[in-house]
Amino acid sequence: MSQGLASIPRIVFGSATAAQTVLATQDAAIRAPLSTTRRIGFLSLAPHASVTPLALQVTRAITARRPESVLTVDATPDGDLARALEVAETAPNETRAGARTTAEALTGLEDRRGIVGLRPPATGDPVGAWLAEAAPITRFFDVAVTDFGAHHPLADLGSCAALSDVVCLVADASRAAAENARAVVPAIQALPEQPAVVLALTETDPDSSAVARAIAATSSHPVVFIPRAPRAARRAVLSLAAALVAGGREVMA
């Protein structure tokens, strides 16, 4: 047997061990204590079918690993995340608006398997709705996830991004879409609030993984490729959740 063939089992098992180490590190990053609320916002530059599913999957990955409930806010016009969570439109509440305790912050809200859903009524103005309904209670949660949906950079994308500590910018892993998304990242990072950014690139064709690798190789922020294959996608969601909970830091071994 040639030296190359003899080394194959070692390479395979070594890769498996390395992968398990990465998974354990990412799991630990999601479970790690947080000194302040981690506000995570999901955004895209154009309507994108993966924004809401990713927000939901990341939320579930976090709730599966943390003892505290996660606040999940649907600030989109269509309300797909709220429907997925079976959350009705949330009426304004004076007790919640002036909350001084966790019990007051939960007034009128349901905790379903570690997810507290909030669907503000005025979603035509996502920033105003978030400030009125979510801002008064986020401090009572370790993690708050908001689905802002699609917003143009020349409109209110910056205003939505400013409400987050970490922005997950979702785009197709096609060269044009990925490069357009990456081009917006410096502007988001330059906001006075200085949110971190994680770029999530979703598979669209056989060239997608190569596009994502090329973008990642020349980016200073985390880039997570989300493949179509279910098992690989679950691992990618874990990587994405870890990077977001870690404050926009890539979490590896």
C-alpha cells in the first residue's frame, strides 16, 4: 500500500476529531454566560426566503443550549416568524412598557418551550415598533432575536441594524448577491452603535460553496455558508448561532 493510501484512515479520523472539537467549542460559546443582553438582528438587502427560517433555527439552537428563555421579535410586514411560533399580534401593554421586573416584562406574552414571542402591531414602521414594544423588555433576557426582514441600504437598513449588537445579514451565495451584501458590511459596522456583522450565505447552485469560500477568505467578519443538505445545514446553523451569541466572532476550535 502506498504511503498516501496508508494515511487515509488517519486523515479521516483526524478530521472527525477536529470536527467534534469545533462542534463542542461552538456549543460552549452558545452556552457561555453573557454580561448584557445579546441583541441579534436578522436582515437582508432584498426579500429572501431564508431570513425567517434562519432566525427561527438560530433561536431554537440557542434555546436548546441556554437555561434562560429567548425573546424573539417579528418586526416584518408579513409576520412569518410569528406564525411559525404561533404568536398572535401583541397588543401594547402599559405594565410591559414600564417593566421593572421580569414578571412585568412578560405581561401579555407566552413562554413556549423557552421562546417568548413578540409581534408588534405597527410593523409598517419596524424601528418604531421595536423601540415601543421590544426595547423596554430586552434587558430582561440574555438573548433577543429580531427578524427585521428585507431593508434597502438607502432606506432603513441602517436604522434596523442599529438596534442590534450583532447583525446577521442574509444573502444568496451567488457572486453578485454575496458581493453586494459584503459591500454593505462596512457601513453597518461604521454606525454609531457599532454593531458587529455575520454574513450568512445560502446555497443556490453548485458554485455557491466556492463563492462563500472566496468571500470568507477576503472578509474580516465571519461568513457562514448555509448548504441545502439538511445535516450540513444543521451544523452551519450551529456555527451561525455561535458566532452571533459570541458577538460577531467566528467560533472555531
